[in-house]
Amino acid sequence: MLMNHRKFQFLILAAILWAGCCSAQNTESWPNRPVSLIVTVAPGTVADILARTLAPMLSERLKQPVVVENRVGASGMIGNDFVAKSAPNGYTLLLMVNSFTMIPSIYRKVPYDTLNDFSAISKLATSGYAFVVNTNVFPAKDLDEFFSLVRASPGKYTYATPGKGTGHHLAMELLKQRQAIDILHVPHANMGSALNNLTGGHAHTMFAPTASVLPQAKAGLLKILAVTGTQRSALAPLVPTYSEFGLSFMNDVDGYWGLMAPAKTPKEIISRLNKEVLAIAEMPDFKQRLSAQDVVVVTSTPEELATTVRADVARWAKVVTEAKITAD
């Protein structure tokens, strides 16, 4: 019996050593086949453009194809869930959009754990929101006048968004809460329909990517009153930031993107990906292509991105609870 017990222990130890050896070999040989980069929004969006700008550069550095896959639906949960449940081997990555941190508080049933089912790699980029009005139906010349008009007629004016629970929706709800204003939400199926309704005068205001509203602003159909973020937009340098009006709480209300992998992805792979992202971020061509979309390249350590995600989940949960927002 003693020999059998010792033999059993030996076999267990051998199995553990074999598994560890195989794991190390797999990590050292990574990548040896194509890598999938999952995007949770539709082709042509800023996130998709970012992914398709990053992919060939990352492919060149990894010496393997990096294939962009759009897995759209359920406010991003379909793509997020696919990555969360993928093997943690470095072959399935997620282009995280900032709504990733809003989903847990908006939906009662999320098929994955936002904080525990993913491994952060690096922040990729950020872009402020432009706050625009249709001056034909809302004659505000600046942000101060906007607040005056809304406070004079609570509940009269409307704001458009590309959908309930989006970053644009929660940005306005945060502004409403901090400034004690009453303006009605009109959700749409996507950014295009929301912007069309605003331009057509069926809504009064909205938050939108600066690049998407610049043509209408130049044509005089819309007016950009302010932008979020810590600095003015390179595409609209004459437009002030919210902090210039004393509203610094809107500084970090923006669209941002990061690169993530399934939880338990080996640290060696996470470290390698972070290193490659930081190298790509220094490439002038990468920065130039994204600047056309009013996107600023911003990187981070894996720990910094994880900290940002945790902080944003808590921040938006507070906004959602106070606004009583549900998307189920």
C-alpha cells in the first residue's frame, strides 16, 4: 500500500511538471497562428477604424495575422462574452470600448463578470465628446446660455443619443445631475439616426464624436458649444472645453478604448502585447491616421487600465442608479 501511495504521488508530481513544461513551451512559441481581435461595434465606427489601424501593425510585429472580427449586438455584450469565454491563450483579444464599464449597472443580466473575466493589456486611445446644439431650434450661443435656456423651461428640450446606456447617454445624465437641469432623452438605434434627427431639428442637443459633427458645424447646421476632455479638440481648436466653464468633472468623460484578453492569459503574453502596443503607439503613421478621427493615442500599463476600468464601473453605477436607467 505504501509503494502504491508513493507511486501515485510520483505520478501526480510528474503530471504537474509536464503541464508546467507544456505551458511554458506554449507561451514561448506564442504566437504561431492568427490572432483574432474582436470589435463589439459596427464597421466604420471609430472603434472599428482604430482596430483596423492597429491590426496590421500588430500583425507585423507579432509575425502572425491579426484578424479583426466584428461581433455586434446586445450593446457589446455578445463580443465581450465571446472573449470572456475564449481560451486564455493570447489568440483572442478584445478592443474594449468605454461602454464596457457601463454595461454592468445598466443590464440586470450580464453573461460575464466585467471585473474578473478579463485581463487588461493597455489603454489604446481616447477621444473627447463634442456637445452640439441645433441653433435653428435651440438658439444657444455658448454653454452658459444653454444652461440658462434649459433652466428657464425644464422638460421642454430634448437630447438625442445613439441608444440607451451608451456613453453619450450617461455623459448627459452626469451633466444633468451635476448641473440640476431637466432635459428629456430621445434614444435612437445608432449615431447616424441620432445625428440626422438633431440636424433635422427633431432634437435640440446631443453628445457626439467631434469628427462626426464637424461637417454639419462647418455648414452652420449645428454648433459645438464645448468638448469633454482635458484639452481642446485638434479638429475644433476654437471650441472651449468644459473645464474652461468651470466644469472639470467632464474632463474624463470621453470615449476611450483599450486592449484586453480573457482572464488567466499568461502574464508573459500580456507583457509582450503591452510592449508591442507601446511601440506601435510611438509610430507617427499610427498617430496620424487616428488624429483624422480626433482620436489621441494614449497607452498604459495593464495595471493602470485595470484600475481605470474598476473606477469607471463604480462611477457609472452611481450615475445609473441616480438616473434610474435600465436597458432590460
